[in-house]
Amino acid sequence: MLSSTRPTRRRALAASAGIATLALALTACGGPSEGDDTVEGEDITLTVATFNNFGYTDELLAQYEAENPGVKVEQIVAAQSGDARTNLTTKLAAGGDGLADIEAIEVDWLPELMEYPELFVDLTDPELEGRWLDWKVEQATTPDGALIGYGTDIGPEAICYRQDLFEAAGLESDPAAVAELIGGEDATWDEYFAAGEKFVAASDVAWYDAGTAIAQGMVNQIDFAYENEDGTPKDLATNDEIKDIYDTITAQSAKGLSAGLGQWSDDWNAAFGKGAFATMLCPSWMTGPIESNSGGVTGWNVADVFPGGGGNWGGSFLTVPASGKNTDAAQKLAAWLTAPEQQTSAFVEAGTFPSQLEAQDSPEVQEFTNEFMNNAPTGAIFSNRAKAIESNPFKGPNYFNIHTTITDAITRVDVDKSDDPAASWDKAIEAFQALGL
């Protein structure tokens, strides 16, 4: 699950600063405490820090409590992932005091966090081998073989769209027809943008919500977007693949295809109810925010298609900070929450598509239809989209900060309207150089 392609610059810098000071914090405090202070038979409270909606309902947590007498579970939910990231990195840098027993993290945070595996419990458990997709496990496995996170969801992408706005523009609105409009099984970004030009020519509504979202989708299809295979950063000034993406997105903005919204902003939230855009890149977890933001709008549907082939946007993990007082009990809870049965329940509740093979193949997932999305068979659709994912792009320790320079640059053009594309790109180069990589 991912809540923001563009955290504010303040948040990004704060998070980066938190990670940068972790080594100093470890030197000062001697690292996190080891062991588990749980006393057998003693009542304990386990805290689980998540963000947005992981699908962990009160009823689900109560089920765990009933199955484990003496354990109370409290969930702490951050409004946005940026808030959760800042809280995590700041407290890790201070030695871990005040962290939850279980901390949810996004996949894009992992490269930095795995620089300090000693801050997390190694969750390796032979009994859980084969539970997850292999590439999901690899994402959270350190070079030394430690597993610092249990996988929750993944984000296979489709296209969510407003079928009523398609009809108003004189376009076919059936999901199969929409998929073909974008190119079907061989859909390309060029075809997606060409369909957008056709739509905006017949409508006063934008084609998609945010340029930064399109950037995320395109970047996630590059095997080595910002760093080489050995982890060394690419010079942004000569990174032609990223420059081409930037040029393409800013050109579409100039054509009026973008609604010019900052994802997760108040304006973006309000735009769903106003019908401000017709399509959006849609990882499975996005169906939840779409429904919660849309109010009484009933025109949403899902097309089983994605430009450029398969794409995965986001996905999260549950970690157990080594500084916790009840690490064994926390690991047990994290394993339960990421078991196929619980992840199936989370998908039904919040649309978070499971990374567990058994859950993906379950009838509850395969036969699931989303009533709000005009009864779209989202279980089958996102299963198909997951199978279309052909690679797991490399994201090293510098990914997050480099990517922020790009999303900031797009935002200046697409949302703020404060710079033209050339000037904003120059600022991106300056921001990249200031990282000192």
C-alpha cells in the first residue's frame, strides 16, 4: 500500500535526516536492546502502527485477542504514509524508544532501512517458507539473509475509470471496450495518452488525476531507474530514461490531460466527488481511497489493462523493531496478520491485494466483486494484473530521495504552475546535486 507519491519536501528531508543519523544513534546508545521482556502468563498490550487502511478491522484484532488470552492489540493509524515514515525514522534514530511493537512500512523505505538490519528483529521462520511471492520476500531480505519484514499487500495496477464520464464524452464505457481503447493486452503509454486526447477533445474533464502518479507508474517499469545494479546512483543530468518520462508527463500536462492535482492533497480528495478526471492508475489498494473520497458518485469501474504491460505500485510489510519489549509476541502477531486467511480478509475489507500465494488463489479473492466499482470482478482483475508483472525493479538506498527530486519537479509544472518544464528540470538537477551522492 502506498499513500503518497509526493511527500512534502519537509517530510522527505526529515525522513532522510532520520535515516542519516541512525548510525550515530547506534554508536551513542549501543544499539537496540536485545531479548524479549515478556513474562509468561503476564497480560500484555501489543501496538500495531499502520497508515491509511490495511484492512485490519476491530473485529479482526478482537479475533486475535480471543485466540490469544492475555494479549490486547491496539492499532495506531497514521493519516498518510509520510507521517508514518517520519515517525519511524525519527524514533529509530533515537534508539527506538516510543515505536510500536509492530511498524508497518512501505516497500520504497526498505532500501534505506536495510542499511541498519540490527534495528529490526530477523523474522526468518522456516515454517513460513513459501507463504509469499518470491520477489516479495526478496524485497525485505538483507544481503546477509535476514528477513526484516513480513509481506502484507502488493499493488498490481489496472485502470480505474468513470464510466459515466466516458459515456458523456461519447466513448464506449464497457470495461472490455475501455481496455481496447488503451491498447488491450499490448497497451502502451502512447495509446493511453492518445485515448486521453480523444477524451478531453469531447469533454471539459481531465483524463487523469496527477502527473506524479503517471511518473510513478512509468518509473516502476524501469529495472534500474535511478541506481545501477551495484547501488551506485545514476547522474540525473544524463539519465535519459527519466528525462524522457519527465518530458512526456509535462507535455501531457500542457495538453490538458492532467487535472493538475497533488495526490493525497485536500484538493485531490475533493476532486473525486466533483468528477474532475476520468481515469487514474489504479493499484488494487487504490480502490479503497477512491470509494472513501467519492461520496455519492457511483460511476467508477475497473478495466483489466495497464500501459506498458504489468506494473506494481507499492505494497507494504510489517516489521518488528528490535527495541520492543515484547518482540517474540509481536513476531507471532505479525505472522498471524500476514497469514493467508487474514490477508484475504484485508483484501475484502480494503482492496489490499495479498502477497500470499494461498490467499491469491482462494475463492474469496478470485470470486470477489467490488460493489462500489459497479460490481467489477476486482479479485480476478488484480490477479491477472499481478501475473503480468515481469520484473521487480531495483530500488537502492538512494531511490526515495532521488525520486523526490523528480516528483517535486513535476509538481512545480503540473500542480503549482510555478515553473515551465525546462526551469523545473534545472531545479531537479540542482536538488539532485545537493544530495551529494
